[in-house]
Amino acid sequence: MTQKTLFIAPFVLDPNNSNRILGGGSSLWRTNDAKTPNTNSSGPRWAAIKAPTGNFISAIAIAHGDSDLVWVGHIDGAIFKTINGTASAPIWQRIDTNGPTPLLARRYCTRIVIDPSDKQTVYVCFGGYGAGNLWKTTDGGATWRDISGPLPDVPIRTIAIHPSRRAFLYAGSEIGIFASEDGGSTWSPGNEGPTNCSVDELFWLNKKLVCTTHGRGMFTIDLSAL
């Protein structure tokens, strides 16, 4: 795997196969033997499975329960998906221009999250100081809806879906965490955890939400009662 990448290159572990990792640079790269020890003469084998577009890959997502469904976002806002992602040469479809309300912001794609309980529902986050930094599809990218609504016009860096209440969403932004209890139709600011700082990562430990900030440490909140 020799190719230029972003300063912080995206990579994801396949949630269905712990031997498979996808990494993004100018191309999308895949290894199916990630656990192979690295030595001076051997190690995991990598192969490019998506050709360059001229813009670096900035976000990658693999569906839970379906390793063939892979979504990729680029720094110019272009979004692609494949439904045969484990093939030697997957077929990619650009989907950010679909539907009567074509996607999306023409800027840096920060995160793509596929709903673990419904792979047709996908959330796409964008950077930039402008409106429309959070979008949703419920039909696999055929149509899109801007759900940024009252969210501030700041970068949305990540989004987390509650493990048992899929309408409960948590968006990590440049100025803190915002929550929705209706799938993104309305939003409210969080009143616990970090101050108004950049939230770079949200992830779950069972039903405990973990928040990673830029320079303000890590926070957790137990949401098992929801």
C-alpha cells in the first residue's frame, strides 16, 4: 500500500470480519489478512479496490451484517457505494447526485454511518462553516434529506445511533454534542459532558456513549435507561 493520503487517513475494521480492514487514500485499499504479523519480509497484503477520483477519500463505512455494502466519501463531497465490496474489483456507483433533492454539501465528507438495524438508512456528515452539514437517506441513497435543521452552521464530525433506540441520534460537532429523539427531525444541545469544543469521535461501549474531544479529554454518559 504505497500512495498519498490525508494527514489522518480513514480506515475501518469490517464489523463482520476481523481480518478485513479498508483504508482510504487516493484509492480505497483492502486487506483480508489484517492479523498477519508484520516482519521484514511479510505482512498483510493490500489491494486497491476503488480507483482514484482525483480527491482523497475521507470517510468509509461497512454495513453490519453485509460486508459487500461499502460506502465511501471524498474531500470534495462525492459519495460512492458498492454492493459487492468483497469482490476483487467491486462496482462503484456515485450517489450524491441522486433524487429530487440531490445530496449534499460540496465539501469535505467527515463521516458516514450506516444504521446497524437498517442498512438502507445512512447518515452523511460534512465539514465547513455553512448550512447542510448532516444528511440522511432511508432508501440506500436513492433520495436524500437535509436533517441539519437548527444545528449550528459548523462542521459535523461524527454521529452515533443509540443501540436500541434507532431514532435517538447524537451528533458530534465543532462546538459540542447535539441530540435528536426523532431521527434528526429536531435537535437539542447536550447539557452534560464536554464544553463547547470540537467532538471528533462518538462510540458505544454497550449503552454507554463515549465522546472524544479535540484537546478536552474524553467523556462518557450512561444511556442504558433510554
